[in-house]
Amino acid sequence: MKTNYPEVFAIELDRDEVAREFAQLYRVSSWMLLGAVGFLVWLAVFTKSLEFLSYNPNSVVPNGVLVVGFFILTTVLVVAGVWLLSELIYRTIGKRMGAKRAARFSVDVEGAFLRIIDGRSDRKIHFRQIGDYEAVSSKRKNKPTVGTVRMRIVSGGANTSFLSLYGVKELIATRDLLAEVDAERE
């Protein structure tokens, strides 16, 4: 069967945009992890302060005011600590790891498959499993033709998941190209 497109070709990516997206994923995961740890620290400190106040009933300041003060103080300290640590992790580790992962990231069309090499995984998705394509432009104003192509992956009836290809150059043209190849090779 004659096709309009080569059997194997690569999708062109903007490596800087891919690196920024991966670094942002590291930032969000560090916020989540440190937020959970921070909440446990906050809970321990606040519980200890309540315990201390219950043993000190002869305080000059009323216990209600102290409890509110400890609550505000521990909350501010924990939120500031989580934010500072997550920014430190993002700036020292996240950006570097995002750049390394972006350097190994590639997207190719191989026959009836979309192959995504992530640096950590090598995945092939049959075009038959892709339900639809969505183009989301970059948040950066100076790169209006660069963005993310999101695809809905259908497997086993109602089970769906989404796959995002970050930093795609010529966003609309690439989305249309993938949809045409999908229609042709499905």
C-alpha cells in the first residue's frame, strides 16, 4: 500500500522547552514530597507545643493566644521551609536532571507505531490506541509555535489515559501530521 509519508520519521522537538517541562515536573514532585514531610513536621511541632501549654497553666499570656501564636508561627515556618527546600532542589538538581532527560527524549513514527524514548523508558504505541490529538501552545509568549501535543490513549474499553509530548515544534502542523498518519496507518 502506497502512503504519503515515510515509514520512519522523527518528530522535531525544542530541547529547551522539553528541559523546562521536565524540570517543572521535578519541581512539582519535590513540592509534593516536601509538603508531606512538612505537614508531618508541622503536626509534631504543633502537638508538642499544645502538650507544653497544657503543662504550664500559670502562664502570663492566656493559653488561647499562645495556641493561635504557635499555630501561625509553625505554619509560616513550615511553609517557608518547604518552599525554600523545594526551590533549592529545583535549582540545584531539577534543572540539571530535566536537561539530561530532555537530551535523551525523542519521538519517532515507525510504521503503525508512535515510539517515545524518554531516557528512562522506550515505549511504542500503536496508532489504533490513540483516540484524539490536542495541541496546547507553550506558556512562553516568544514561542507561539512550540507546545505540547496531548493524546488520549484508549485501551480496554473505558480505560483511558493521556500522553503528552512536550516541546513539539510547529505544533499545529505536527498535530495534524500525526492525525493524518494515524488515519492512514490505523
